[in-house]
Amino acid sequence: MNLFKLAFRNLKNIRQNMMYLGAVTFAILIYYTFLAIRSNEAMLQANELYGKLGTVFTGSSVILALFSAVFIWYSSDFFLRRRKQEIGLYALLGLERRQIAKLLFLETMGYGLIGLLIGVSLGTIASKYFVQLLAYVMGMTIEADFSINAGAIGQTVVVFLTIFLVIALRSARTIYRFTLIELFKAKQQVETIPKVHPVLALVSVLLIGVGYYLTGEPLLAHFTIVAPVLMLCIIVGTFGTMSYFTIFLLRVLSNRVRHYRGTNLILHGQLLSRIKSNAVMLSTITVITAVTLTTVGTATSIYYYIDRTVEEQMPYSLSIASQQQAAEKLIRSSDQTIESRTMVNVKTVNHPLKELPNPLSFTMSYQTFGFDGEPGQFSYISYSDYQKLAKSNGKKQLPEPEAGEAIVLETFKGNDLLKESVKSPVGVTFKDAHSSFRITGATNLPLTQLYAEKRLAFAVSDDTFAMMPEKAAMLTNYQFSDERSDDGLIERLEQLYGKKAETEMAAYYPVYAMTTATTGLLAFAAGFLGLVFLLATGSIIYFKMLADAEESKQRFTIIQKIGVDQQEQTGIIRRSVGFMFVLPYLLGLVHSLFAMQVLEKLLNYDLRLPMSLAIGCYTVVYLVYYLVTVRAYRRIVI
């Protein structure tokens, strides 16, 4: 039998290597799909976002290629260790090292070609549905067809053949790195109990604690300085926890009475003998789990709060500052139904702002057009117009200010003024002919969405407003019944205003469409990358535990001889495998929860629901991997 026939016969044993082939195929499938989506004709013709599509999917494909290379490299270790005795048998039967190396090379490339064939084929079929899914989350309506993209196929083949070529060459070198006796004794590892380092264990936990502490006020106050220190503390602390603290914890448990009950003695001994060699793997999976949960949770949260995000920027369906009659005519001829229309007179005053002693600092709470001592731009409306705005927005009306008093309005929702606690009246003094006003109240009432700057806006009494020398400008705010759709009204309004469209009108729909497309694209990419990372980390633990199972056959044989029945052996397997799955999962989950707390403060969103959805999906897939691993482990040793 020649080498090609022997390699072909080994490749036919797909059942034994199904998990490896499946994981590799899925990585190829997702990589090709990303490339196919980027080049799909339907997406190219759908809108003008191709620049963003190209950037996001190119970056994602690079990350996928690098991660796939690391994953395939690591996974190949399992199969090499599993076949060392088989390789030794080939040598014993008379095959030369060169021939065995060629056999390993052919088998590795063979699995690579099978994975490419299946992955690209499935990707060609699935890309249509992925394009439709992407269009859905981006808020677009397109008709995607099945298509074969030669460029995407060529790039996928080149990238993964390169990966498999490197892996195949490395596998072929295995025969030159070991002697025949080493190959036959590959499964006979000498297991030693690792030493305990209490100081390093304590330092590792303290480093993680310091990292968690820095996620609070220190990070928000000095982000660029604290962020790198925080990341270093978390990563080093994680590796130290897996390498030293887990050993310390297991040794503490071994000194307790429960250590000698049932099969705990066997379990603790097995975990202690394995934890040191698995520390790097568990630490890496912990970090990847934290990054994956944080990334997916963030993307999901931003997509979940699209409406709120757009509402903060564009509180009205449409705001116009001129040509009200012509604009009204266009609106009436469209499919939009006007639910409410609010017209207010606004006076804009340019003057410097002087802060008076108070817990509130306007220039810190608002990004005003000017700062202390510099010309600032402030808007004023009468109390009567304020009442109309409050009624149309469903807000409680504050008492009318008297002479020398004013109510501060939030020009845009989301400003920080109302987050502060008002302990005393806020004073604003102007250095020109205008009066000084004592602020008697504050409300998050949007004035308009026309102003690019988050300028301060005030409501003063009708008499005070009438005495201001500035000329009033009429602003009209509309609320439509269906502001998330557009029948061409916005384009007609832009033609009406021409070059003044950017300053004389502002509409909700364009911002909503752009935000939905952008956040949907990011959520799509983050979701699929997260899924690949999850499957890869689960597969790594799976392969590692099966390698440990191959090396534990003799140990379980001894356990059976001393009277431990199959049910108790299954309990040992479940708990030892569960330890390897639960430890990185829980620590990575805690890391991600602290990261999400930072995002909650930065975004001012309640992220509990979207984060719970991401954690729930992650947990379900992880649980499936755990059950599959326990079953495979048991099948090997029992």
C-alpha cells in the first residue's frame, strides 16, 4: 500500500475527527461569508455605505484569519499527541521518517482541502441568507440572490491553504523531533503535584481587584492613563490566578475533611496534576471569553437602544427655520400624517458666560458655543412658548419665572445638567446690556434639533422676552405618525432649502436610517466574530480534555480495579471537565460585567437586558460543549 492510499484511508476515518473538521469548516464558512457579503452585488447597490461595509468586513476577515490560524495550530496538537503511538508503529513496521513525514503532510492537507470544499460550498449557499440578515439588522430592504464570487473563493483558498500548509509542515516535523521510544511512551506522562506559592496567589487576586477598582472613577477621570494599567492588571492577574491561585485553592481543599469523602481524593489529585499544564490555556480562554462577552454585549446594547440614541439627537420628526408655508405644502402632499406642530419664537444672544459659585458648572455640563470669558451663544424663548413645548412633549410645566428669573432648558436630551443635584439657585451673569437671571428651575425639554451646538436655552417671562432687542426667529417642530419611513419627503425638502438645508431644516429619518445601518453592521460583525470565538474556545477545551482522557486511561483502569463503579467514575469526569469549563467562564464573565458597568456610565444606558441575552446565548453553547465533552471523555476512559 503506497502513502497516498494510506493517507486516503486515514482521511476516511472522519467520525473520529468530526469535531476538528467541523470547527475548521465553520471557521472557513464564516471567513468566506464575510468576503462574499462585502462583494455581494445586492449590498453594493443597496446604499452608499459600502465604504463602511468594506472596512468592517475587511477588518473582521483579518481577525478571523488570525484567530483561525491560532485555533487550527492549537487543535492540531491534540491530533499529533493522539497519534504518536500510531506514528511509532509506522516506524516500527519499517517506514522511513521521510515517508512518515510525507504521510502526516498529506493527511493534514487532506483535511484542509475537505474543510475548504465543505466550507466554501456551504458559504456560497448561506451567503444569500446572511446578506438578507445583514440587510434586516441594517434596516434595509434588498433582494439577494445566490451567487458565486470568484474573488472571495480565491482569497479564502489562499488564506486557509497557507494556514494548513504551515500546520502540515509542522506536523511532518514531528517524526524528526521524537525518538521511537518517546513516541510509544507519549501517553505515559509523569504527573507531579505542583508547588504552592501563596504570595503569588495573593498578588494575582490583588491585581484583579486593583483592575476592578480602576474601572470606577479613576478610569472615567483619566481614561488614557488608567486604561492600559487596568488591562495589564486584569491580564497578568488572570494568568496568575490560573497558575497559582487555583493550585493554592485546591491544596486548601485537600486539607479539609471533605477531601477524603467519596471520590473527592481522586478528583482533587487529578485536578492538581493537570492544572499547571492547563494554566495558559485557561487564562487565554478567560481573556477571550471576557472580550467576546463585552464586545457582543456592547454591540447588542447599542443596537438595542437605537431608538433612544436617535431620539436624543433628533427629538422631533422635522424641524424647520424658514419657508414654513412651502415646507408645509410638501408635507401635506406626502404620506406623512402630522400628529403635532409646535411653533416657537427664539432669540439668540451672543455674550460671555460668567460662572457663579454653585455645584453646577454650565461649561462642564454643556458643550456650549463658547467657554468662560469667550463669546457664547444662548437661546431664549418666552414662557408662553415654553408652555406649548411642554404640552406637546408631555412634560410637567414649571411655574412662570418672574423678572430677573429664568428656567433652563435642555436643548438636546441627554445633556448632563439634570444629572447634577441642585443645592442652591444657579446664577448666570452677562457682561452686556442683558439682565442677569437667577435660575429657578430646570427641565429636559428639547427646544429644537436645528442647532449643531448643545447651547444653553432659557425660558423667561413674556415681558422679559419682549424687551430683548434681538430679532426673533420662528422655529417649527413637527411630529409625524411614522417618522421611521420616508416616501421621498426629505429629498424634496432638501431641494427646497438647497444650500441652506443643513442649517434651516433637520429631520429624524436620515439620522435614524444611518444609525440603524451603522449599528446593525457592527452588531452583525460582532455577533459572528463572537460566535467564532465561542466555538473556538469551546473546541480548544474539548480537544484538551480528550487529550487528557487519552492519558488518563491507565488511571481509570486502576480506579476500576479498586472498586469505583461506573457511576462514580462518571461523577469524577463530570466534575473534572466542569472545572475546566466553569473556571474560565466565570472569571471571564466577571471581567465582562465590570467592563459593562463602565460602558453603562459612558453610554448612560441600562445594559442589563441586552447583556443578559448575550450571556444567555454564550452559556447555552458552552453547556452544549460541556455535555459533548463529558460524553466523549467517558467513552474514552470507561
